[in-house]
Amino acid sequence: MSATDILIIGAGPTGLMLALELALQGITFRIVDSAPRRPEQSRAVILHSRTLELISRHKIMDELFQLGKENMGMRMYTNQKFVFGLDFQDLDYGDTQFGTPLMISQAETERVLDKALSGYGLTVERPLKAERVEQDDDGATAWLRSPDGNEEKVSCKYVVGCDGSHSIVRKSTGLKFEGGVYPQEFILADVRLKWDQPSLMHVNLGAGGFLMCLPLENDTFRLSCSRPREWGKDTEPKIEHFKMAMDSLAPGNFEILSSTWITRFRLHHRIVDNYRDRKFLLAGDSAHIHSPLGGQGMNAGMQDSVNLGWKLALVLRGEETDAFLDTYNQERHRVGTHLVQTTDRAFEFVSTANPFLLFLRNTLLPWIAPWLMRSKEARARRFRFLSQLGVRYRHSSIVSSASTWMGTLKGGDRAPDGKINGETGVKNLHELFQGPGHHLILFSGVGFGTMADEDLDKVADTLKHSIPAAKIHKILDREPNFMGSYTDVDGALHKLYGFGGSGVVLVRPDGYIKFIGNTDSIEELERWTKA
């Protein structure tokens, strides 16, 4: 019998992201997949802003952006008439370096993640199928089978199921996977398209159903639409079907030149009742599946993995007890439930085949949508959900804010990004978070509220002894004169974090705020971290 700390079953984006997180943390693991090679189909094609921030911790962004295409905006049409448009650059968040989603084939995303894993000297073991998994109070056991029939018994401390909607890990628990299936059938194609419309995301609605057009690299688009009942259940989708959909729903003149992939599919919406069952943990599609509207699924799965990875590392290093892993479900199940509910409602709205609802949608939407998107603030707020920058864990038992803290940001919120200037020049604050541990950020304050260097040093020395595992960084309203200190360019970070006077922020390995408060709350922070 072989042994490892963690066995990851499934090497899609969710499994690979978990593998990278564990590798970064220095944890022993194995990752296996039943497929002999990575799939070549494009499948999921959007990496959202928050996912890009988390991937950037592995220094592979240049390659991803070379292979993908930034999506600069979207347009919506009803009955081929313009309803509204959205310029993602116009949203101007100011707290992320990834303000636009990246359109990239899942096949390419997996290839880049796989390559990054090899940089740690690790690789996916394939084809290796998990035939059976069992657990007890001490750990878990998995039986892995290779194509030649050889079986290997593996002992591990935890098994993480990243093996999709038919997960053997989930099926080996008593957990419920409740939900349903959408009544419609859908068709999808990746095509080379000559079109007189801008290379943006297009949502086209009309009496004939709905059609999504997503721009990929060069002149390639992803087309997906509901399948009309009159085609018959046994009719395989063809290019002609997409030409018909474009003719009836899309604006402008077009010519479909060729296709690289055409398929048909049904969609489900389900979520497991707990992401954890003792030594078994679930991430990605093994825990939640929902409509592809907005490209949320793969991104949510990859963020599941980052949330889980650093927590597994703390438990395996003995810095936290096994019960600490319950916070994975506590934090991510609420996110998954919200995604399933919101994408379900939105998808039913755009894909309905009910004649009365179709009439209401196509009649009212041209009036309602422009009103909902009337201001820059309204547009930014709605896109912040899609980008997943708005995901937060304020309800979590492992985050807090100082009792006297009155700022907008709270414990459990994502730590905003911004520009800092240090010895090596201008960089992003998030670049300081690329290591495996926690980070303490000390803000000097600005203007009359600023704290002198020697006083900030005293605070740093105090925290260095009380929270030794955290790396300390100082963000100043002036030129730095010592290592580990940076100038807040234009004072933007002080504003984003809500500090007029001096302050302290404890940031988790996944980039979320664990504690925030003014520097007069240092003793409260020390008591809280020791509790």
C-alpha cells in the first residue's frame, strides 16, 4: 500500500488549481485522472477577474494572456434590436489589475496549469481511475486502477473529489446532491465567424429563443443556443442550425466559415448539502453544477480549490485542528448556493420557451435593462457579481473586524489591490501575497493621521512576536527608507482600505481579509488570533 497526505481525484481546472495550491504550500499529494490525456475541446471559455488574481500567484499570467483574448464588453439585443452595451474598461474598478475577463479555451487553461505544476516537479498521473474510496476516523483509502488492470491501494489523510458531476467521492458519502434538470436541450459550436459586429460578448434574445456569442481567439466565436423542438430529438446539430439561429436572433451580416466543435447537451442545477464529509472533501462540479450563463462554474471551482488548499496545509502542518476544515464548507457552500440560485433564475429568464414569458421578456427587457444599467455605479455593481470580485466571507467564524472599526471593508472581504512603490519600482500590492502564508499590512495613515516611522516599527515588532507566521509589509504615505516598506501611490490604497489614520490588516493566503482595524486595536488582534 502506498501513502500520501492528499489524494486529488480529477485533473480539470479545479483539481489542477488545488494541486498548485498544495505545491505552493509544500504539501505532499497525488493527483490522478481517469482520462488518458487532457481533453482538446474548448468547453469553459471564461476566466473572471477574481480567478485571474488567484492564478497570478503562480506567475503564469503572461502565457495565459498570450493564448487568450481580453473581452472588452458585451451587448444585448432583443429581436435584433440593440438594448444596451457594457464596456468593461469603463467600469474602472481601481482595485484589481484584471478588470476584464479573459476568453480562453479550457483546454489551454488546463495546459498552462499543468505546465505550472510541472514547474514544481509534479505531474498528473493518468490514466488512473479511482474505483473505490473509503474513510474512517483516521484517514481514507482509495483503490486506483490502470488500463492494464493493475490495482493500487492508496492510504491518505484526505481525499478531495474534483471529479465532476458524477463524482465517485461524492457518491461514496451520504451527502445529497439536490436540484434538477432544465427541460430544454442546447447546442453549442466553436466557429470561425465573419461578422460585421464588434468582437464582444453578445446576448441575443427573441421570439426564436436565445443565442450567446462569445469571442475567442482571432475570428473564432463560441455560439450556444436553445434547440427548437421542431428539429426532433434525434437530429444532430449542424452548422445550418447555427446559421438559422444567427439569422433569426443576431444583428448584422455574418458568414460562418467553418466549425471546430459542435455538440448538444442538457443542463442541470444541483448543489451538495455539505462540501465536507469527514475525510472526503468536494470541490467544483462534484459539489455544485449550474447553468453556464455568466461563465461562473469553472471559476467557482477554481476558487473552491484555493480556499481549501491553504486550510488543508495548516491542518497537515499541525497549526490547526481537523475541525478547521469545516470552515471550507462554511465559506464556500454559501457562495455555491448563491451561484446556483442566481444563475438558475437568470437562465430561466433568458431561455424560457413559455410563449407568455417570452412576450413579457422581449417586450419589457428593452425598457428595464437600460434603466438597470443607467449609471456607471450600477453597471460596476452588477458586473462585480459576475467577476466574482464581490465574493466575501463576512459570516465566517475565522474572520473578524476590530470592535471600533467603522470602515466599509470588513473581515472576510477580498483585500483590494493597488499600486505601491518600493526598492524594485512600482508593483501591485497583490504581488506581495504570492507566498504561501498570511500577511500583515501596516498602513501609516495619511496627512495629520500619519504614524511616524519609529512608532510604526514598534507596532511591527509587537506583531512580529505575537503573529510570527505572518509576513509584515508597511504601506506609507511617504518615501520608504527601509526594507519591507512601500509608498502608497497617490494614496489610493489608504482610501480603498478606509484608513485616514494608521491601520492594520491581516490577509489570508487566499487574499481575503482575516482582520482589519486601526492600530489602536493591536491588542484586540493579538487576543483574537490566540483565542
